[in-house]
Amino acid sequence: MKITTKIIHAAYQTSKDVYDERMNKNDAIEYLESTYGMNKGSASSCIGNFTKMMDGEKYTRTNNAEQTDYFLSQILTDYGINKFSNAIKAANEHVEYQKGQGKNLKRIKGIISRHEKVIGSQEKTVYPDELDKSESLFEGIKKTITVNSYERNPQARLKCIEHYGTQCVVCNFDFGKEYGDIGLGFIHVHHLTQLSDIKQGYEVNPIKDLRPVCPNCHAMLHRKTPPYTIDELRLKLHN
């Protein structure tokens, strides 16, 4: 039978319920079969694959491209970057396993590669002029960006980018347009609220509180305390 988008969404939620111990696997398989017409073998594989993804272990039965994409997206949203990293690892090992079986999962590999960019964008690093001058520096060790925990939060970041895109809101630079594939999806996310103003229990609003900015503009925003506003920096850029 064709695995529709509706079935994929239901299969994800049911697999999640099994993993979180809200439902046992046999009942979950029966539910997917009776409610959505999913055959027992496919339902069992789907649930098993989800568990393997969450634990970072290779799975051998193939999820289709849409299912792989949806599962990876939802795991990041529902469980955060660590489980998401596990899922990426499991999916890559599955592709390699199928390659050994003579199957080329090119489309699925492309989907995984796109999701892998999210992990790369979460690295916390520091600007060279903000390093402790007493440190011994070795070329290749230090990278270049400091962002706070709200800006690194993968769910908040993705929602900000989903709303505003990946073009810098100050200078309009777009890494994807300038660098091609290696630049797709790359952008910093700037928090409009000063850290000193963020109190315990503060819940970030990705649309209200965050903006996508390129690394250069991000650095310039923080050239003074409090930081420049987006509008202030735009004026300086064009003067």
C-alpha cells in the first residue's frame, strides 16, 4: 500500500508514544493497521526504525524519503539536538547498509545531508577579539562566533529562519546565493533582548525575539553595550 503523508504523521506519533512508553508496540501496530490501513509489517518496521533513530543505531528496513524527512524534523522539534544527532547517525548508517546491499538511496542521502546542516550551525565558538589574551592560540582550534543559549536553541532557531529566511536582515547577504550548496541554510541568529534583561523562566519567542544576521553584521551589532539595534546598524551600513 502507498504510505501517505497522513499515515506518516500518524506513524510518527504512534512510534513516539511507544518510545515514551505511553503505548505498547503490539497495540500501536494494531492501531495503525485498523485506523490507517497500514500493514503490520510496515507498522512494526516504522516503530522499530524510530526507536533505532532515537538511540543512534542502524536500522535495516527503509523509510521512504518523505518519512525520513518528517521523522528527522519532528525528532529535532520534539526531543532536541542530542536525539536529532542520534537520528542523523542512524539514518546515515542505514544508507551505508543499503549501499552494501547494492541499493543507492541518493534522495534519502540528500535529505539527511540537508538536516546535517542544522547540527553544524549549532557550534558555539568565539570571535578572535573576545578570546582570553592569555591563551596560547593554535591555528585551526578557535572558530568565530559567540551566541547565547537562546540563539543556539535548535527549535527557536529553525522557527526564526522559517519565518524570516536565511538572508541577513541588516545587509541582505545570502550565503546560499553566494556560495551555492555549502552556504545553503547558513546564517547566525541574533537575540534582540539583552541577556541581562532575560530573567529566569523567560520563554523565547522566535518571531518576536530573534533575527537572522550574517556573521559580520552579528559582530557589528555587538560592538557596543547595549548592542546596536537592527535599524541603527542598517543606517551605519548605508552611511
